[in-house]
Amino acid sequence: MRELFVVTLVVLTGCPQKPPAPTAPATAASSSDTPRAPELGPLVALGRIADRAAARSGPPAPDGDPDVVFEVRIVGPVVALALSDSDPGGKVQGNAVWSTALGDTPIGTIFGVPRPLGRDTWTVAVTRDGALLNPDGVLPKGLVLDGSVRLHIADPGKGFGNGKTVVLLVQRPNGTIDRSAGAIL
């Protein structure tokens, strides 16, 4: 039987961790040459519909249990992603953290989550149109997104259910962290 998740959404964008670097003066460009402003859409829970991620750090791999899958629209450059337990306003709380950071990446400092290093988190498998974007676990350098992606996270204890609130944290190249939080009803 397929579980159905309904999400109530709070979206917060442009929460800088450090001041952005100065930018060069604007130059005239055609609308097709102008990059779109970074955006982060609603985080929508789709249910337990696929198996792309295991409950461990490292490259995404199936573990035999369906993952909790979210869909979100992301526009602009992305360095890393993390999902964490949160309060309804999107403030990180609790211990559960999934990310695209591995090894000694200081994820606690970057995202303000309770896990200090990437190796202390479980992997998020990121897909677009069914293709895995992070086969090594990390997102490719210079990744620029312009549309919907799916985020697959392992949930072997079946902790995602009614009342669970999660927040998606998106690190941009300038250090800004965008947030999209949702509650599963």
C-alpha cells in the first residue's frame, strides 16, 4: 500500500551564513544571457516510492527499503544540500540529518545542524528526470539547477509520518543558505 504524505509549507530564502562577496557592476545583457535569480520552491513529500539511498554516508545505493522522497524546485547554483528535523518554522532541531556532504566537510558549521562532519550524516540521493545527479554522494562542482529535483532519503526506522517537520537547506556558492520547511500531516 502506498503511503500518502501531505505537506504544510514554510519557505525562507536568503538566510546568509556570511556576508555575500561584492559583485561586479551590472552590464547590459540580453534577457537570454541574464541568469535567473536563485529560487527555492516548496518542499513536497511524495511518499515512500523508490529505493535510491541507504542509511549511511557515501555514494547513494539502494538498501531494499523504499525511501521517503521529496520534490522541490531549485533554480540557480548549488554547492550542497541537507535535510534535517525541524520545528514548523524551519529551525533545525533533533538529530536526523541527510546531506550531499561527505568526509570531513564541516556540515555543522555550514548548515547549523547537530552533525559536525559530512561523514556523520546519511546520504541524500538527488535525481532529476530519473537520473542520479550525485552518484559519488556529493553534487558536481558548478551545478546549476533550473527545475524540479527529487530528494531520496533512507528512513529505516519509519520515523517519517504524521506531524514530522523537516527543513531542506541549500548552500549557494556565496555562502547563502536557502530553506524550505514542510510538515507531514
